Amino acid sequence: MSSLPSESLPTRPQPDPAAEPAPNPAAAARRPIAPLPDLLVSQIAAGEVIERPASVVKELLENALDAGATRIDVRLDGGGIRRIVVSDNGGGIPRDELALALTRHATSKIASLAELEAVASLGFRGEALASIAAVAALSIVSRTAGSASAFQVDGAGSAAQAAAGAVGTRVEVADLFFRTPARRKFLRSETTELGHCITQVERVAAAHPQVEFNLAHEGRSVLALPAAGARERTLKLLPDEFAGAHREVLAEAAGLRLTGWVGLPTAARARTDAQLFYVNGRYVRDKVLAHAVRAAYADVLHGQSQPMYCLHLRLDPQRVDVNVHPTKVEVRFRDSSGVHQFVLHAVQRALAPGGGAASHVGGEARPTTPTTLAELAALRAPLRAPLAAPQQSQLGVGQPVAAYFAFAAAQAAGEGGPALPPVSEDAQPLGMALAQLAGIYILAQNSRGLVIVDMHAAHERVVYEKLKTQLDARAVPQQRLLLPQVFAADALDVATAEEHAAVLQAVGLDLAPAAPTQLALRALPALLPADAGASLARDVLRDLREYGGDNGARLLTEHRNELLATLACHAAVRANRRLSLDEMNALLREMEATARSDQCNHGRPTWVQLSLGDLDKLFLRGR
């Protein structure tokens, strides 16, 4: 290949050492360092505190609560964009402090670093009113109990003037962001902004049930919350399905106290809009707390479903830093790991009071009592129709059933039969199996009426809990296959099996490459059927790829539940598998001894109870 003549080659121009350097436009336009005007400083700060009308509502509600208000009225126009008025019956602001309340970093809540580190009030930064006044027209009318009249001040800095007003404070905010038009362009429609304001009032109201809240928009009432008990207020604010599917949380340890209510997995939602968490009465969005609650549902709620809950955590204010962000919705715990474990175990205990807790009945959400099998047995109601003892072969379970048959025989005399004997510890709340329906459901009879069990879902939970126990003990028993099951696999499956061989062994699977495009299953957990085979292996490999990441051990810690749920699903009895009465009763006894057996691994109910009253309604008896 011939070379090109040198004249044809492009040449790079060489800099002239003597030439003057090109002027820097930024340097030529440089301004001297100077302090910003107070109004601009407030407008910059307002960008962190005031995002939309709901931010104004939140700050004013917190001030009212800190003032000891027992009634707060909120009036909005234009979704809060045109006008926000918050009135309370709190202690009010003295005349000589009204003007000072509108200046930046002026507050009555704290006066030293020690008080900041132990702050218990909702507000404390002294920024809210000044930030609002920087972006909107603001006026305050306030009166203390010992004052002859109310006094008014506005954001323009005028002196306090006498005005009409009851004891308490009334704050009016008009034309939000009129001073910063660029910010106003980011607001949504009036309907959307109103929705955010309503949500904000509800969040505050859930933590303060003793306070009455009223919200009106364009003169029309949209939310009225009279003073009530904590549970009543919570049920009023959360979705209707929460009322019939929740359990109480009450735990206390090491200076931490957690109270509130968590929804059952059967009432989960697709969104996180029904999740309320409070720290010392303050609504927060904290990753540590959210993760702890989500982890507590790991055994009963998988996929993208979201639980409902309203939880209140109380602890020494010195153990939590609330001065993390100007909006005060983020916190930082001194011992985040300890708080995480405390919340996790408290919610777990509430969700798993014992096997066979009450569930939805007959398609209708029922109260969450009874919550344990013992309570279910204790609620045995007299059977009003004669019962014949079901024909049972020798039961394959080591629990006596004499008490059950004695009870049934005693009721055979009819409504006037003898009284119920005391419930013994050997009572079987899920009753005795009668038959199998459609190859899917077990029909059982207990002292309250009819129990319907989804046999696959119930057995899946039983197997899942056994696998968890074995994995915790690092002793998952294996069954070796006489002939390895060889199946086709793509290169990704083969690579996953090789990379995570130790993890597979830990869960009882012996899976190894047999060829570049084949895998051989040589052993699997003893609880699983031998014919699970290739479909099981592929599902497990898929879970490993999805959750294992670069470190296979991560699967055993953070995502083991997903893998064990896959194993349990393969091990559980399938639809159309005919069970003998002995097998059905054995499954019922296993359920009674298994934690969380009222729900399968995916949050669905495993059994429902139909009382004789429910059956009477179906057949219009007694009319």
C-alpha cells in the first residue's frame, strides 16, 4: 500500500506561545461575593419546605397541634392554590410575638442543641411561616386566653393590629407561589392538589384521634373526623376492607413501644397508599421501618402486593434524629438495626398468633376474632341440629378424638341436649374431615359448623414452614434418586447451577451439569415428590438468577422465602388428588400445629369457617 504525499495530510495548527490567552467569559462576568437578600433566602428555603398546598396544610396543622388544639378546621379554595385557611382552638400567640413568628428561624420549641436532640414537638425549625410568607400572601389572627381581643399580622411585616377572633389561631394563605411564578407552573390540577391536601389531613389525624378535624373545599365539607378512639379513627381513615381483616400490634421492649394495627395478607393492595407509620406521633417515610414491616409479611405475602397498616412507634426522642430534612418526614435512628428487628418481630407475632386464625368467611370480611385456634375452640356454639358421628377409619394422627365424638353424641338429642363440656387442650378447632369436594376442598365439621379447607394452599403452608425450620437448622434432608433426572437446559441455567451449587445443596438440591445443554438432578429435599423433576429445577434456577445476584448466599438471607415457597408449591398436594379421611384429618392436625397456617405463602386464605348461622341464612331458616 503506497503512502500519501505529505502535502495531502491534514496538519494540526500549532499554538503560538506569544499569543494572548482567550478571555474567559465567566471570569469577565464575575460578580463579587455578597450576602443574599432576606426575601431571596426565604424563597430558596421555601423550596425545601413548601412543595405544594399540602405542604402548607401539613406545617399549619403541626403548629396547631403543638399549640394544644383539640379542634382544627381547614378550608380550601382552588385545591389550596387560591386559598388555605387553618383555624384552631389552641393556646394562641401573644401580641408581641406575632411579628417575630414570621421571621426565619424563630421558634418557641427549642432554644439549645440539647433541646434539639430531644425535641418532642412536631415543629421546631422555625422555618414554616417564614417560608410560606416568602411565596404567598399570609396573614395570622391569634388570641391567647388572657387577651381581651385577638391581634392580626401579615407577611408584609406590618405591626400587629387588633382584630376579631376567638381564642386560638387562624392562618390564611392566599395565591400560593404568586411570588415565584416558576414554581406555580409545577402544580397539578386543583383536583389533584385537593387530593394531596386531604391525604395530608388524614395522615396527621390518624396520629391524633383525640383532636377533631374538619376539611371543607369551596364551602363543601369533604372530611369530618370527630374526636374518637385510636382504633375507630384508624378504621375511618383506612380502606373499608381493612376493618374486617386486621390484627392489633402491641409490643414493648428495651425502651421501644409499638402499637397499631396491621392488615391481613388477604386484604393486600397493589399500592402503598394505605401504609401509615408514626414515630413519636410524627408521620414518617423511613426505609428501615418500611423494610421491617415488609419483611414481616415475607412469609405470607409475595410479589408486588402491598400490606395495609397503621403503626405507632414510641421511643426516647434522644434515640431518633428528626432533624434530617426540612419536611421532617425522614428520621434517623441511633440504633437502626435494633429498631428494625423490634418492628419486624412485633409485626410477625401479630400476623402469626397460631395456626388456623380466623379468615374471611363466605366472601364477606369478618372481624378478626377468634385470632387463634384456642379462641376458636373456646367459641364453640351449641349445634342446634342432630349430628351423627362421621364414619372414620383409624386416624393416622396421634391426637385423641374422643372429646369430639362425645360432644357430637351429646348434641344428638336436639336443641335441648346437655350442656357443652369444657374445652380441653386436645380440642381440634378445625374439626374432623367429612369429605373431599371437587378434588380441591376438604369439608370438615367442628363445633361451630362447617370448615372448608383449600388442601393445596394449606399443605403448601405446612411444607413451607417445615422447609424453613430445616433450613434454619442447616439440615434439609435429601432423597437420592436412583436414576438422575436429566433434562434439557440453556447455557444460562447450566451456568447458574454451577455458580450456585453450594446454595442448591443448602436447600437440598443436588443439581449438576450433565452436558453443555443438559442438567442432571440427582437429589432433592425429602419433603418433595420425586416426580417434581425438571419443572422444579427450572423454577429454582429462575429464582436464583432473580434473587441470587453476584453472591449466592444472599438468596439464603434476603430472598430465601421466595425459593422455599417455590419448593413448597411443588411439594404440596395437587388438585384432583383423592385423599382418604385419614389423610384429610392428618392435614387438619398439621395445620393446627403450624404457624400462619391460615394463609398460604401467597397471602390467600387456606380455610374459612361457616357457622350454623351462616348456613341458616343461606337456606332462609328461621324466617
